[in-house]
Amino acid sequence: MTNTIQDITQDANLILLIGSNPEEAHPVFGMQIRQAVQRGAHLLVADPRDIDLSQKADIHLKLKPGTNVAFVNGMMHIIIEEGLQNQEFIDERTENYEELKKLTASYTAERTAEICGIDPQQLREAARLYATAGNSAILYCLGVTEHTSGTEGVMSLANLAMLCGMIGRPGTGVNPIRGQNNVQGACDMGADPDKFPGYQKITDPKVFEKFEKAWGTKLNPNPGTKATQCFHKMMTGDIKGLFIFGEDPVRTDPDTNHVIHALQSLDFFVIDELFMTETAKYADVILPGRSYAEKEGTFTNTERRVQRVRKAVEIEGNTMADTDIFTEIMNRMGYPQPKLTPAQIMDEIASVTPSFAGISHERLDSEEVDGRGLQWPCTGKDHPGTRIMHVGKFARGKGLFQPAEYRASCELPDDEYPLVMMTGRILYHYNACAMTDKTEGINEIAPEAFIELNTADAEKYGIADGEMIGISSRRSEISARARVSDKTRPGETWMPFHYLKAGANWLTSAALDSISATPEYKVCAIKVRKLSPEETEAAEASARATLA
């Protein structure tokens, strides 16, 4: 996020919420967005479904799934056509504007509306509102990124913000809402296969030399493999061993059968886990890890805020902190490592990561910070942290417009599979249900998977609300309960991905974004059918067994 949560919900005159349902997926933030609207902020919602916040929006642009790039290009076309762009900002702080202008010239309101399935007049009104509101903030989530054009969708949003000068100021910016408590922190610490901590590229010779010296060993100069690309390499034998911690891809990755086949192809598979997850069942060795409440450290939240996590409980048994497990494995593999405390590890992070140079446990625990944490970049011990990024200038100097053409999703409906399925989160469950489906009260509220089906489609296929139905894609078939409404448009469906037995990821496509390798969870082609009495009885029994 370029800005802070408080900054967006208190200082923005307009919020463009695209590909995100925060009241279900990020409920505290969602409540704050609702409060921002109550105090007078305009709200634009761009989402294929009717979400609760769309009822509070000035305009709800109910886009066809997978058309985000076209939508943003259309917004920019209108802004340029009507002279609403911030030309001073463009001239002083950006480059490649002429290419953006050239590419967006063909995205007229009428053409864009046809691609996206929306009203061209509403598109014009939304573009005008965003460009003229004064302080306009963009909030996006997985509805933007989980497409084969997801990275281009994010770049397009950055183009829109720069076009109107909506960056580097309070109440503006381009702000991804992270879906889990430390996703930002994992990225910051070098989870990308071509970066060291702090997004320092391994291809930079000075950076590479610095880390070899700091870690006292020769490093591999070649980029690694992105997580979603590992599964294919497991089946080809290019990857023979795997170590997973804190991940349950059998539930959360697309095309579950493909994931299981890949794990079974490994010579050796070890997992560091808290529970016997679906993925853990395929492991050769399970190392007992610790939960957030059983260890010390930090989490970095969606607004780049590094906050302390303190050990709250002691448990019996032979569990170990992840860092101690890693240290022990390194020692046994011949790379001598001392056992460091979490505070010492943070000091090492600060020593090699310029954006974390001023962050330490000592400082995070001090009265100066008083529990609020510090936002990176925090470049020195006296640096207060950075609330708003790109003030005055961009990290690269001038902001680069990177225009992108709209590309259709990889798997579109056809005669055999005539419906589009999208996936997402519900309020009551969290990600792979590793913990929430062990909570009796939650299971009473949200016990089983379901599929949202449009009223017209339900009538067409003779399906009643609450009926168990068959759902299939080119990869698998499952049974789930139908929820009939007009939340989605005709031809479009939606499922939560949390559940296993009737989980959406048995159906989803393994098509990947060509840049980030993010799966296209949000668009796959399916068909639905009525079940026979015998199939219905079996599906109902399975649902009861899952709850039990």
C-alpha cells in the first residue's frame, strides 16, 4: 500500500474499490470504508457481484470477470478525452505518457462497456468522479490479481493514479489489501525467487556480493522457481524434494487433482505444520511447528506496518519455532549457523535491508513507538517510518506508465461448459480452514460449501434454492448446495474456496499470470446439473459427515 488505512478512510474524498469484498475478507477495514462513506466520501465499486458495499456506492460497475484491464483503460480514455488528467503531474513526475495515450485511444466508453458488460454512461460518470474528487484512493484485492492478466491489472491501476496525480498525497494512492496477517512481511523478506529481503534484486552484482559477504557463503546467482510453477516441475522430476511450512496447497491451489499428483511424484516431502492438514497427509516427514501465539517475532501488515508479536502461551511437547527448525536443518546440511533470538534475526534483517535499517525489537518495544509499529521504508534509527510513499518523487525517479492491452481470460465459457465460476472468501472461514473449521460455533453458521447461481440460470436448469447440485469443469466434478439469487449476472457463478470436499479448487484452472505466476482463480468454465435422488442422498450425507 502506498498509503495508510487511516489515511484512506479519513482523508479520501473518493474510494475506488475494485476486485475486493472487504466486509467479508477484511471486515475491520470494510467497516472503516463504510464509515468513510457515512462521513461523505464517494464510493465506486467495480466488482462482478453484488456485495454489501455496492449498495452504498455512488456507482456499482458490475464488470464481467476478467475485464479489469479494459475497464481501467476505458476510465483513462474518458479522462484524457475530457481533459481531466493532471497534466502538471504527468509532465513533472512521469514518463511514457504518449504511449499510454496512444494505447487507450481505442478504449472508447462504448467499446469498453461492451467488453465489460456495463453501461457506458456509468463508466463516464465513474471516470469523472475519480478524476475530479480531489483525493481519490484505489483499493484492490485478489479480484484484480488472480487473473492471467493480473499483473497488468495492477499496472493499469497505477497508470490511472498517475494520470490524475492521485499518488504521493494523503487520501490517494494504489493500495492492495493483503488477505492474511503477514503476506506483506513474507514478500518483504525475500519470498520472491528473484529477490533478497527488501526487494533487492539478485541480478544486482553489488547486492549479490553484499549478501554473500553477510551470510558467509557462495550463493546461487540464478532466480528460483515461483511456488505455483513448482508443481509441474515435481511431475517432470526437475524438483525431487519439497519443504513446505505454513501452506496447504491441496486446499488453496488450483486444480486439486493436479496438486495431489505433483506431491505424490516427489522423492521426499517434508512439512512444518500445526495440524494434520490435507497437504500434510502426503508428507514423508511432519515437523511440529508453532502458531503465532507460541513464538516471538513481527508481522508486517497491509500498510507496511511492522508490529511485534509476543509469545502468549506455553505448550507441552516437542514443537519448535520455524527459525529454529531452519537453523537446525542448515547445521545438519553442513552450513554452520548459530541459534539466534528473534530480536537478533531482526537486527540481521536491518543490517542488510535498507528499508528496514531503522527497525529493531528494542525500538518496536519502546515508548517511542508505543505499540503502533513502524512503517517501512524506515531507513535509520531516528527515522519515523514512512506513512505515504512516493511523496515528491517515485522510488525509480519518474513514474513509468506501463500501458497494457486487454486480453481475455484463458478459459471462457463454451457450449459444453457454459458458465463462468469465480472464487473468493466468506466472512466466517479463513483461507484453508486449518483452524476455523475446528471451531464449533463457526461450523454451525457456515458448515458447507455452496455455489451462487443466478435466478435465470437456476430456472433454465430447473434448480431450486438450497438444492444439492452437480458442478463440473474440465478437471473435476463436485456437489454443493445452490444459493439462487441475482448477486451474480446470468452466466456467472461464485464459490468460496475454503472447503475441501466441495472446494472450488477441485474445479479451478491452473492457468498462470505470465509475469507473477499467480493462478487465474477468478475465471474458469463450468456446467451445473441436477442430481439424481441417489446422488442427492450421497451429497447430503457427505455434507453431514463433513460437519460432524
